[in-house]
Amino acid sequence: MNKTLHIRGGKPLNGRVRLAGAKNAASKMMIASLLTDDEVVLDNCPQIEEISITAEICSAVGAHVRREGDRLVLHTPHITSTTVSGLSRKNRLSILALAPLLHRAHEAEVPTVGGDAIGPRPVNFHLQALEQMGATIAHHEHGYRASAPHGLTGAAITLAYPSVMATETVILAGVLAAGRTLIRNAATEPEIVDLVKLLQNMGAIIEFGANRTITIDGVKKLHGTTYRILPDRLEAASWANVALATNGQIEVEGARQDEMISFLNTVRRIGGDYLVGDGAITFRRANSGLHGIELETDTYPGFATDYQQPTVVVLTQAEGLSVVHETVYEDRFGYTEDLRRMGADIGIFTKCLGELPCRFRNHSEPHSAVIKGPTPLHATTIEIPDIRAGMAQVIAALVAEGESKLTGTHHLERGYGQAFWDKLRAIGADFDLR
């Protein structure tokens, strides 16, 4: 979709929205379906572009994919091609197809990764782990070619950083590998736990241990299953921030406290409030108003990097100084240039303005921000660069007086789906697409 989003902001937004299934779980489960020749059924599957692209990856190697409303049915009786090709766009998920293809066909070829422009996402963690498990991998101009003629073997894998997708690669490799696989310094995000639960239902043996360890005992074969994907906690935080930034009240149906504890604590620290109800969480400001805080992103159970951008918009409306230290991605403050043009007082720094250990310490990456508020925001024209920055820019436009014009709206549909527009209308947003 190439339409321009026209938002007329400056009023509190109130209403109810219903969460979709978590995109960061659904897409990985689709790749996991390639591990079996049985049918895998995923309920509560979001209808977003990323799911369509993942379906292209699966179909390219032999999967039959069909959608029935919020249900997605995947069946890969045979691997018909070991090369992932013909995709409509590059996507970082293609790297995850290596492990299933090595199990099913002993060879694989995938294109170089793509995805949002939020800094490099190196695949060396993935490739090194697969090589430790017996794969031979070569990098060529357009992608990666891997082979494992004798299959994969379990190994002790220590990740240099608890990368979500690298952890998922090792899990997908370990479930059918010969012997035991141990992952040290693993990511433990709720979406990974959901993937593990799906794989357990398919016959895998996977156990979480202390200190970020995951142990996998390889099995001979996995079978099909039906599984319901957890609600999207990142979407939930987006709508929560809409409520806080506009001084409204939004009930988020499907939001679950279990996966959002760090975010909910931050809501309270900022001066927001929430009420956990039956199958929903309602967000609004507290009577004391918003105030500045110190905030650091981190791997789960810390404050998620995908919470950061929408929350920064809220901090522009908070009294006093806020400091935000981004420790997950080194280049995720580009959207603040647009916020400054709208009137926000934000400074970006290369120093680590926080206490958490950070990979970017003493580097030149702009990964800390200081926000002074509250500042009135005024309308402007914005080019959306990626999903979460796009949501932050939408929230800023909803706060701003006047009419903002946002292009690049396909990023919003990629992350939130066509239903995004209906949800905006449901909370009273004044906008149109033309």
C-alpha cells in the first residue's frame, strides 16, 4: 500500500482494541512446520505481510500453505527444493530455514538476510552454531549454502549474545539432531517459549534451565499438531503508549500480564496506570501525571527494544528529564529526528548513559537518548522507516496539533496488518488514507 496517512491529532483517544497473535512467534512456528511431513495448524495467526513473506519461504521448499481466517494450515510432505528463492523481498527469517532443510534434505541454500533498517543483524551466531553441529557452510554473493550429508549432531553451543533468532536456529537444529544440544546464554523471550511449546507438542524434548540454558534431546521424528499462538505483547505496548501519550484510556483485549511485567513496571514509573481485567489490560495516566525516568532496553525479561520507540514519544510528554539507553540495537534512534522536527527536545549520544553491560560501550554508535519534557508537538510530514519507529511516529502525530502526513505506511501493515486502521478508528483517531 502506497497511500499517505493523514492524522489530525491533539485529542485523547479512548476505546478497546483486540490484539493479534504475536508475529515474532507465528513466523518462527511456520518455519518450524518444515521439520515434519505432517500437517501443522496455527490458530490466532496474525494477518500481516511478514506472515505472507514467511509463507513464501515455506512454499519455496515444498510447503502447502492455506489460510482459514485466523487459522493457518501448513503441510510439507516432501522437500521439493532445497533453495529458498523467488521471494518478493528479502527477509531475515530465511536464515531460519537452514536447520529444517538440513534435517529434511541434508542441504540448503538461503538468500542474504533483510528486514527493518535498525542496524546490522549479523548471522555469524547462526552459522557458527550450525557448523559446531556438523554443517558445512559457504557464503556466496547472494546468500549461504549449507550441507550436512550425515545429519546434524548435538553440541554445546555458547552464544556470545542472547540473540533471539540465533537461539531459535539452535533449537530448530537441536530437536532432530543426534544426541543432546546445550544452549548457553540463550534468549528466553516469551515468543521463544511459545515456539518451544509448539515443538514439544510436535514431539520434541526441550528443557529450560537456570542461567539462560536450554537443553534439547534430539528425537528421530516430529509429528503434526494444532497450536494457538500467544497474543502480541509488542502490539499491546504500542496501544498502551497511545493511551499514555494522548491522555486517553484504552482497553487492550488479549494483553497478558505474564509477558509484560517489565513494561507494566515502566508504565507505573512514568506515571501511567493499568488495570488487569479478565482477558484484557486497560491503560491510562495516573492522577499525578507523567514524569521523566531512566530506562534501559535489554533482552527478556528486561525492557524490550521494541517497546522503546513508542515509549520515547510518551516521555516527550513527561515532566522533567528522561534518559534512555538502548543496549540491543546500535542504531535505533533515527526516528527521533522526526520527533525533534515536531518540537520534541531530544539529544542523542554515543556514550552509554546507563548501568547495564552494553556491547556498544566505547563505540561510536548513537545508542543513548536524553529527553526533556513536556514539549508540545506540532504536525509535520514523515517518512516511516520501519515497524516500531512507524508506530512511534503515528503516536507522535496523534499527540500533535494539526495534520501530519505519513508515507511508508506499508511498514505499519507489515507489522500490524490491515486491521491496524480499524483499531485506530475504534479508539477515536481522526485520520484518513489517500
